[in-house]
Amino acid sequence: MTTIEAKQIYSELVWLRQAVESLTHKVENLTAGREQPTLATDHAHIIRMQGVKGGEPIVRGKGVTVQSIVALTRQGLSPEQIVEEYEGVLTQAEVYEALGYFYDHVGEIEQYLAENRSARERTWPNRSS
């Protein structure tokens, strides 16, 4: 793969992530009037909501999963870069809180990451992770 192809793929993935986040916010706004059970966690910015992101831990009010933030750190992004990537959606405190949640619940988040990796491999068997 050439550098140009990699940059194009990265650009398309950024656009796709933004589109998904936009849709997530629209769905959350549509369901705002409906009562969805919110489960607090031991981290102030991290919650679980029945029917949102499969019940995975997310950043309160943002819909960004803890595992998404962990995956970005594994790609080499710093918490500050993650804040920049999400263009004002996440704060530094929320990113650090998500990482704190991860370190307190490593097994759980590793399971989510493994399930996503497995799903990607089934969907795109010829691509490396």
C-alpha cells in the first residue's frame, strides 16, 4: 500500500467515524424523551445505557465507547491527540476517565476489543489488523 492510499483510507475512516458519531447523536436526540436506564459506573464520566452501544461503557452524553478510546491509544495516539481527533466532542478529562475505567476493568474492555477484532476478521478476512 502506498502512502497516498494509506492517507486516503485514513481520511475515509475519519469521515466514516464522524458520520457514525453524527448519527449516534441524532439517535440519542430522538430517544432523549424516552426513559433509558442509565447505569452509573465507578468513574464519573463513564456510564452504561441499555440499548446504547450494546450496553458497553461509554462517555456520558457522548456515546463514545471506552474501547474506542483504548483502541486509539493502541494506535499511538495520546489523550491530547484523541481530543483533537474528536474535534471538541471529548474533553481531556473524559479521555483520561475512559482510560482509568479501562485500567480498572482491563478484562472487560479486552473482551470487547477481541470481539471487534474477530468481527473485522470475519468481515474482511484478507486484511491484517
